[in-house]
Amino acid sequence: MDTVQKTGHPKGLYLLFFTEMWERFSYYGMRAILILYLTKKLIEGGLGMDEQNATLLYGYFTGLVYFTPLIGGWLADKFLGKRLAITIGGITMMIGQFVLFGMNNTTGLYIGLALLILGNGFFKPNISTLVGGLYADGDDRRDSAFSIFYMGINLGALLAPFIIGYFTDNLFATTNADGSVAYGYRYGFLAAGVGMFLGQVVFNVFAQKYLGNLGLKPVKTTGIEDKAATEGQSINPVTGQPLTKPEEGQRITVIFILFLFAVFFWAGFEQAGSSLSLYTDKFINRTIFGFEIPTSWFQSVNPIFIVTLAPLFAIFWSSKLGRKLSTPVKMGVGMIILGLGFWFMLGAVAERNANGDIADIANKAGIMWLIMTYLLHTIGELCLSPVGLSVVTKLSPPKLASILMAVWMLSSSIANFIGGFLASIVETLGAGQVFTYISGFVIVCGVLLLLLSKFISRMMHGVK
């Protein structure tokens, strides 16, 4: 890429930023209302599922969303090219949202979710890999670039619950004869589909101008213009020489090691859309100055913190101190911070216990417990997720870039299956016990990763 802005980043980064922003608007907008759509009564505009089955279905859906990138990444690497895969994925997800809008029943639910799962498989691994392809091996800007890209992800995730929550809870909500509210969930899905459409239009109009030929064909390189890369090899950023096969093998092994730790991080983090959302709906005092905040709006709290803090993290990762920190150290710290975040939810549980009967839905906990949980979870996420995306593009041999990115995303798939199960047993064990177990386990994993960081770093052969 020869078109570089004064910030030092290629203009293509901002095109990918904008495309991903609208895709995340579509996904997170739908996700913000999904658990509510499943559990609200038919007369309230939902499907009337019981909470246990709904949280399991939510976990299966979000798990499969991050499983199909294995297929989409492989097809892009071998046959389609990344840009065509992104377009196929975007159009498929758009149709899925429109199905959810047009078929407001169980059949429409399963068809719509299936299309979203399939489309995400084509879209997700390939757009992240394109970001990495803008930078050569050893380029210190890559971690910073992924933090900027990650801000785009969360800008879409920030806007979606506000807009879609307004559509469902206010603009298109009606009052039934018995005085109950019929929520306009189908119009939330429509708005999500329109967001996906906008992202695809922008991407396909400007991709050639700002990305050139990057990702246009199923080539074996990720943008490194030398013989070794053309042959599918990676370059050691320290020595400048091609890596040997054993060294490449160790780098790939590191991806799988970090993948295992990421599974447990995301299993805790993804409680935001299930158990935390249900807990918020029932047991958090959402009324401020006489206005009851829609539950779906709380899905914007994490993105608000991301958009606010991501630029600071991008600056820090590019600083002298930030460059000294290895990826395992960053990720280990992120896991510990995530675990500490659940302590605030334990504070909410303790407040309700102190106030009386915990089964009484009129017994509410203060909203700041939830806000502080999201703040710490966001800080943990910024230490792990954009850094993880970046390191996978650094460690992957060029010919395996998309498929290994899909492997990394598989951590979210497994985590969401686990997370759905955890959310489903909240009713049985109680929120306090479940939050305690998640917190303790994630903190232990974070400490273990810190202890292993030097060993893992040696296997990375020059990658920080």
C-alpha cells in the first residue's frame, strides 16, 4: 500500500474500519434484542420461550457464528479471495436479518439465524486478515492498527442498541388491550439489515481505490513483497530471514495456546448478552430521572468504553513501554481484569441480599454495579481481543492467514457454547455462585498465562 495518511496508517484501514462498523451494527443490534425476543411472551412481541432454553439457543447461535469462519476462511484462502468472501458474507447476513423481520415466528427465527451464521463465516475472518495484510512483517504499527479497527467494531456495536432499542421499545412498540407492551422486535431486525446493506455498498464502491489488489484473489501472501512471502513463508522480524519449518510450526502452536486461554476469557465476557442481560432486565434499577432505560441499551455500555479507551490503548501499544510488553503478558493481564469485573456483579447480588428477598423483582440493585462491571470487562477486552487479532496475522504463514484467523475466532465459538450453558444454570445455582466461579477461574487462567509468558514468547521467534 502506497497511500498512507499522516497518521502513518494506509487509507484502506479506514475503509475496513467503516465496513466492519456497519457489520457490527447489524450483528450487535440483533444480539441486543435476541434474548429478549426469545423470552418475551407472544402478546409482547416475542416467541415465549422459557429462559433456560432461550439462553441455550442464544449460546448455540453465537457459538456457531464463530465456528463457520473456519469454512469461510478456508474457502477464501483456496478459491474465493478475501474480498469476494466478504461480499458473499455481507449479503447473506443482510438477507438473514430481513427474514427475521418478515417471518415473525419460530420458522423465521431458525432460517434467519442460519443465514446469519453462514454469512458471518465468510465475512468475519477475511476482513480481519485484510487489516493485517496492509502491514509487512515486523511493522510496529500493526497492534495500533488493530486497536483502531477494533474501535470501528465497537462504534457499530455502540450505535446499534440505542437505535434498535429505540425502535423496539419506543417507536414501533404498541400497547395491548390488557395494558401490556407489544415490542417492535421485527423492526429492530429490519434496521440491522439496512445497516448491513450500507456497509456492503461502501465496501464494494471503494475497495479497489483504497485496497488495490489486496484480497482480490486467493493469493498466498498477506502483502509482503518478497520472494519468501510469495512462496508462503513468514519472515523473522528480528533477523529479516525466512523462518524455518520448525520455527513456523512453533508460531502456529502459540496461536493454539493463546486460543485455549481466549476460550475462557470469552466464556466470561459473553455473559453480557445472556445472563447479565437477563439480570439487568429483572434486578437492576434502570430508572433515572423517571425514565426507565431499555435493557437493550446496556449492550452499548461496553462499546462506549471501547470507543473512549481504544485510542488511548492504540497510543500506549505504540509507545516505548507498550512495545516492551509481549502479547502473552497483555492477554494475561486482560483475563485478570475481566475476572475482577465480576466482583462488581457480586456487589449487586450482595446489595439485593441485604435489602430483602432476592426472589422479589421489586428488590433492585444499583446501576453502578453493572456499569463498573462493563468498564473492567472493556479494559480486559482491549488487552486481549485486538492484540489477539494482531498477533494471529503476525504468527500465521501467509498461505494460512485466513484459516488461522478462523481458528482464533473458534475460541469465541467454543466460549459461547460454554457461556450459554453457564447462563442456563443461573436459575439453578443462583447468580452469585455463577459469577463467583467465572471470576475465580478466569483470574487463575490469567495468572497462569503470565507465568508462561516467557516460554510462549520464545516460541514466537521475534514477534512481540
